[in-house]
Amino acid sequence: MKYEKILALAGIGLLLLQGCGETAPGGGAGTAAAPVAEAQSQSPAQVPETRWESLIPADWDPQAMFKGVDIDSFDDKDPRALDLMLKLRQAWDNAPVNMALNGKPVRIPGYVVPLDQQPEGIREFLLVPYFGACVHVPPPPANQIIHVLASETIPLQTMSTVWVSGTLEVMRSETEMGKAAYRVQQALVKMYEE
């Protein structure tokens, strides 16, 4: 596959991030104990839907390195294409996080990328904002991947669409499917229904 196609797919994935969710939770710093107690005292339906865009710091531009680059001028053997792809992957794997969400209750929809597929289902997976992320296209930036540890084993498959509810933690983890910048442990996972 041509490097420009890979870069284009990555760019398309970022554009798709714009459409997930309707309302973001309130920001603001607080003590770790208060948000955890808040998350435990609220049912998942009471927690406002978290938008994927809210996981990205307002001052971070994931496409900044593309500015002024004529990707169409690259061919498969152009070392500039490989160099740009490596820089892009490094920047995305180390993407900054929104610290205001650390310890906050979230309820966020997304697609499942299993990490522990068992006959009875899965308990650990990556939650991603668009179909095919980490599976058919390069992983999105780490601040668009949530490492989920469900409270129970759930009969899910790759790319199942779910709601994940729980307390969001800023915690980086590296998996064979992608690098996540966030984690939700003891997550409540429900199939997505409109």
C-alpha cells in the first residue's frame, strides 16, 4: 500500500472522530476521591455522554506535521514518505491527554478491539472511535484509544459497538493492537442501541 494512502486513511480516521457523541462531561480538576465516589453514586444513564473530541487537549493539532507537505508528490520509494510516517506514528503514540478528565465518570460509545478473546466473550479490549481502527487501518492517536477492563466477561466480537461507563484514568498502556492513553477499569459495558 502506498504511504500516501496510509496517511490519507489516518487523516480520514481523524475526520471521523468528529462525529462521535453529543455532550461532553464538565471539566475541571478535583480530588481523586470525589470523582470516584461521584462515578459510583451515579448510574451509567445519569452520566452525560462523553465526546471523543474531549479526550484531545484543545491546543493539540494531530495533523500539524502535514501542514506544508505535498503528500501527492511522494511515491512508494520516497524516503520522505517513510520519515513522515515514522514521525506521525511517534507523535500519535505519544499524543497528549486531557488531564481534566482524569478520575472523571464517563459514558462513551465506541468500537471493540478485543485483547483477550475467549469462547465465552471478552473482558479486556481497546475502545476506539471509528470502525476499523487498530484492525484495518493504522491505530488512531493514543488519546483516541481507551484500554477497557470490563467488570465481567461479555459476549462481544471485534468491532462490536458498545457503551462503556466508568471512571476514566489517564494511564498509558501498550498492546499489540495499539497504544492507549486512557483506561477504564471495572467498566460497565452495554451493547450500543440508538
